[in-house]
Amino acid sequence: MYSSGWYQLAFERDLDQITPVTFGNRSLMILKSESGVRITDATCPHRGANLAYGGRVVGEYIRCPFHGYKIGIGEDAQAINGLFVKEYPACVIGGMVLVALDDASAPDLPGALQTIGQDHGFVSGFELAVNTNIEMVMENGFDPVHFRVVHSLLMEPRLDISETDRGALQVTGEFSIPRSTWNSDQTSRAPVKARYTATAYSPGVVIAELSGEEPYNYQIITTAVPAADYRSCTIRLNVALPLNGNNEPDGQFAASLLESSREGLKMDCAIWDHLDQDHQDTMVEADAAALAFAEFTRGFRQ
Ligand code: FES
Ligand SMILES: [Fe+2]
């Protein structure tokens, strides 16, 4: 399936010394080491035990729970009997544990997150298992027509599509957000306008940004990894908010944003739970951004 690109495998807050994780049918593990977080294959090259269940880290090696051999962590460890597990580029930014499935993975998600982090604070949200493939989940931000129907948000059905200079896929459009208790200005009933930008960094990472009058200034980082059957997946939601006077994101606003995002995903799930994943789609003009996203994901496949 996917063989390149950056993905979020976990929230940093959930890590143990050794954390088993999966990406599709690959078994991986996250190791907390002195030099930071490392991510490797979890399958023992000897006879296939999962090293993350019962393995012990000993320096540059992991002691396999099955026959006890020392398995090198990465190619650089002096492999004993040629036994080592492949290591992947990995980093932790804003509480997200990120992996690149190959050494040359682009676009540069870590770089983009570091730029956001210069004047935003990240807040880790929640994890949600859903009954659809990751493409359907991530395409959400590129399907403007469903915003109106599923989420009652008004948006022009057209999104402008472009590619960023870093090779990410980007769409922009404009939202009209109905006035509600969220809007402090009760003197006007005109809907709030906000600029919407969604940027895909891989088939499993989309950053949606709203910029408009307060409080419509934030970024929602939605990530997903496929389950073994590639017909369901796990979503992780993170938000990035402008830093306030104390150099922190507004925790209360983050909580309400995460809650409304969860509600929004529940509305999507009502559709996703019953969607025909093998359907031959008949796309229409307003699906241009969704088609561009589908094309974008193709570049990450084997
Ligand atoms: S399966 Fe790991 S040492 Fe034998
Ligand atoms: Fe949606």
C-alpha cells in the first residue's frame, strides 16, 4: 500500500518505553531512547516474534522475547547473526509521534509543523477508530459540498487547488459561519466569513486552517493510519492555536474546538459507516478538489 510519506503513529502522551503500533499490515514499534524517540519494524527477523510485546531494549539492541537473541535497532547497530530491524525517520513535534515510511519522504511535514509552532501552541486531541479507509477520511477537507449537507456549514462549492512549493496539495476557499453563541458580537447577524485552507502532506495528514475574525483562527491537524484490512482506520486529531499573552494556546478554546471536531466526525461517521467502499464513483464538477486529493495520494503508493 503506501510506502512513503509522513504519518502520525501515536500521541507522545501515550508512549511507553516500547510501544507497539501498526500501519496497515506492518507491525512497527516506538522506542523511547536516550537520544529520543526511534521507530522501527517490530517483527523479529529470526522467526517473526513481535519485539514490542515482551522485548527489552539493551543499548543499541532489543532482546527478543522468543529466543532471546539481540536484534540490532537499525542497520547501524553491529548486527549479530545478521539480525536487525529496519529503522525509519521519526520525530515528535507538538505531541505528535511522526514517522516517515521511507528516507526521502516528502512533503516536509516536520518542517511545516515547526513553522506553525513558531507562533502557535499544539494541543493533542483524541483518537477515533472509524469504519472507512483513510482516503475517505482525509478527503473530508477537500469535499466542500459535504460541509453544507453533513456539517451545516456554508461554503462556496468551489475550492482553488494548488501545489505548495514544498510539494503539498493545497486548497483554499471561504466559509460563511452562522452566528451562534460562539460569536461574541451579537449586534450583527451576518455570518462570519473565514478563509479556509486545507493542505495535505501525505495520504494520512491534512492540516485545515481557518483564518478570520476571532475565534476563527486555528489549525486542525487530522491524521489517520490504515488498519490491517485497509478498510478501516484510526484518526488522531490535534489542534494548533495562536499563542496568547502567556505564550500558551487557550486551553478552554482548544477543548471546545476538539469537542466540536469530534461532533463533526460523528456526523461523518453516520455516512462512512454505511458507505460502499467498492463503489465506482461518478464524480461531478464540484469534486475537483477531491479528485486532486485522490491523484495526490497515488504518488505515495508502492
Ligand atoms: S523470533 Fe526473535 S529471536 Fe527468535
Ligand atoms: Fe466531514
